[in-house]
Amino acid sequence: MRLVHRVPTAAPPAQVWELLGNAQAWSSWELALRGVRGRARVGGHLMALLRFPALGIPVDVLAAEPDKRLVLLVHLAPGLRHTLTYELTPTVDGGTDIAVSVVVEGLLARPAALPLWLYEGFTVRVLAARTERATRQVAA
């Protein structure tokens, strides 16, 4: 099952990519994270460090196209993993449409799909707001 959120922002794709493509910046918009070890590059194996509980979650980078696309495979628990695909599409007014799709797999996929989709919808809205605010600060 693939579920998608689409969120517009006035920030250009390069500004969105500054937060999305930099794994160390993820904790500024992914509120469940306190940090990430590793770099967001194709073939990379990251460790996402959760705030509560203090756990590390393995994350594999399947694709990373600057200013365009990031695909992550998140290994949440035995029997539960999900693929996050972020796609950045420039808009005619210079902003970006951010689409995040969630594909959940494993034995626990069915009960986890809706909560994960809702959570990712919230985090992509935080990402859009943070990049828009940074764009306004640069313009001021």
C-alpha cells in the first residue's frame, strides 16, 4: 500500500534540499529524532537516533538526487519497515511541491500504515514550514 502527502512551500527546491539532503539537519524538522549518524548519499547506511525511547533506527539511502528526490528504507522493528520517498517539484512561482510517499512492509504493516502515514504527513508539513521560514529570512 502506497500513501502520499503533497505539501506546497514558497521555498525553492534547493532550499528544501538543504534540510532534506543533509541527514544531520533532519532533527530540525523530524521531531522524533535527536540526531542522525551518517550521510544521506546513495548506498549509505544511517542510524537515526530517536528522542523517546532512546533507540537507534537503521536507515538505508536508496536514492538521493539533489533538489529532486530522496528515498529511504527505514527498519523500524523486526517485521516492520517502510520506504519513504520525498519528491521535490519546482512550481511556476519559484516554490516547491513536496510529495512524500509511504510504503509499509512486513508482518506489522497493516496496523502501522495509517499511523506512519499520518506522522509523515505532519513531518513533511514541518519541513515545508521550516524551509519557507528560512527563505523569508534570507530574503529579508
